[in-house]
Amino acid sequence: MQENSRYAVGIDIGTTTVRCVVAHIDGTTGSPTIVGVGSAPNSGMRKGTVVNLSGPGQAIDDALGEAERMSGYQVNEATVSINGTHILSTHADGMIAVGAADHEITHEDLSRIEEVATLGKVPANREILDVVPHAYKLDGQDNIKDPLGMTGTRLEIDAHVVSALAPHLTNLQKAADSAKVLPHSIIVAGVAAARAVLSEQQLENGVALIDIGGATTNIAIYEEGDLQYAAVLPVGGINITNDLAIGLKTDPEIAEKLKIEHASAQLRGTTSGVSLKYEGEIYTFQTSDIDEIVEARLEEIFEAIQNELKKARRAGKLPGGIVLTGGTAQLKGIVDYAKESLGLAARIGKTSGYGGVADNIEKPQFATAVGLMLLDSDKNNSQYGGKKKTSSPLIDAGGVVAKLLARFKA
């Protein structure tokens, strides 16, 4: 058995598909080489949350099995994704007295001020996933990014808190437990995707990561190197498939194949037909009918995205524009549609530059799994924030998740 520290594993537990990426970490450079990739269809989840433990448990086991056979490495621990509309993004601030005038700020001080800042800001039935400090103030000096080692008596913090409903988090842990995997870090899916596809320049200037998955759409907004806002919408590519199935009076399997092969985000202004072969039969549909159905659903999805950008006060104000990931990002013409509907630059986010068995890794649906793997390779497993990473734990040590983790098999 190879030492755990030499490998990094990310497991993206999506509503429709579980994807796993295993990488070997070079001991000298710290750079990852992907040695195992696995994916498996998932059931037992709705809009990002677990509704039947056996479904995602089996899917995790199947995806891991494929990645383990490819890599020759047995996975016992991993960084996993969490999803769902219960993810909450809130602002927090706080102040503490740190001691005498010659007192140097320590890690303990930083942990204490994060606790003070979040006290009473997060309801009792929620677990804190991460605290992202935007700025500190020390004895009146503003806009300090990292006060560690500085001298002062009064420390203040302006931070961003990401939390999840405790029952959903517990159920996700149990699903992983059934596949005999210890999830030592849990990251919001959109934040993980951002780790894989966003550059430091984009994070600094201001950018929104839009991960349009099967049943949910994740939004993560970054500025000045830090996460500023996160949200999850209960719509995704499966809604387009269902609309096509209803509108064209066909089976969902045929509608999915039609979406992948012939659907477009842009109206094509033609009434020509397209043919599709499925299980030996030929099906014909009108291009205009397909376009009309797809556009109606995309309009709803992007209107909801724009509303979230407005909530974050970033609508039309992101120099880095929009970066699209997730399976639905493969829809033809979606980049131009995003530019028009959101009034910002847009592109598809790609994970590239990894050696090994990385054939499908550049596809946008693998961005979250790759990002989770990269976060797993970071020893502090902290929230991604470009230049600076927070030192806070992703899971409150005194919370329900920690108690559950204590029961896990090592």
C-alpha cells in the first residue's frame, strides 16, 4: 500500500453522476499526475441532496472501483463535494481583544475571531463549511489580508461564511461511509470547480463560476482573490431533457440523446428536421421545435443566475466575466447565450495540463472532481481563494459531522 500523502482523491457526488479522480502527487514538485478516473450513474438524490442512502453509496463505490482499478491505488479517504439549495452564503464580522501591546497575532487568535464572527450568525441546524476572511483590522489599520505575526491589541474581521444544513451533510457522510470512504473535507461543488478552472488573475479581477450540472446550478463569485458569494439553484440539464420529452412527446432517453447531439442554445431560424437513431428505430424532430423548448428553459435558468448576481451586487460588474462548467456547458452555443443574457464575457472552463490518464478530464463535467482532487492535495484543505487560503477547518470540530466522523472506519 502506497503512503496516503502521495495521492490525492476527489469525489464529485452529483445528482445524476458520481465522478472520481485519483492523482499521484510528485514528492519534489507537488504537481499532480492523474492516474485514475471513474464515473457511475447516480440515483437516490434529488437536486443535490440525498433522499435514499443506497443509491449514492453504490454510485460512489462503482466510480471508486473504476478509478482504483485504473490507478492500482486503494482509496480510503477523499475530498468530496456537497450540493443543494440548502447551501447558504452569509456575511460575518467580529472583534476580539488579543492581549498586551506587544502581543503577536497567532493561529489561535485567528481561530478565536472566526468563532466570534460566526457566533449567532449561523442557525443551530447548520454546519459551517468554511469561513473566508476578506479583510482584518488591527488597532485601526484597515484592509489587512493576513495579520499572522503582526503586533496589536484589538483584532477585527470581515468575513464570508458558507454553511449547509446538518441533516443533509450527515446523510452525505453516511452515503460515503457505506462505500468505506472517509470524507476528510467537504467542499461546495461550485467552489471545487472554481479551483480547477479559474486563474489567479480572474480571481483577483472578479469572476463568476457557473456550474450547470444535471439537477442543480452552482454559482461561485470571486473578487480580490476571495470567495464573495455562493448559491445553488434547483435547475439543471435534466430540466431541459424533461422539457424536450414532454414537448416532443418522446421518451426521456431519446430526449437526452437529442439534447446532446442536436440541441442548441441559439435559435437557428430553420424548420429543417433532424434524425436520431435509438434502439434500432429512427426518430425525426423539427429543429424549430427543439430550439423553442431549449430556449424557454435556458431563459429561466439564466434569469435565475442573473438574480443571484444582482443579490451579490455583481451583475454586469465582473471583469473576468462568466466561466461555465458542468455537463450542460457542452450545449452548443451556450457561451454566446451566456454573453447575451448576462451582459458579460463568457467561456467554457477547462481543466488542462495534467499528465497520465487524463483523456476526459478536460470536459467541463469533470471540473468539480478535478478541483476536489487539487484541494485534497493541499495539505490544509482550505477554501480556494487565489493568492491566500484560509486556515479554518472546513467542518466545525464540535459539530454533528465530527461526531459522525469519529465512528468511521479508519
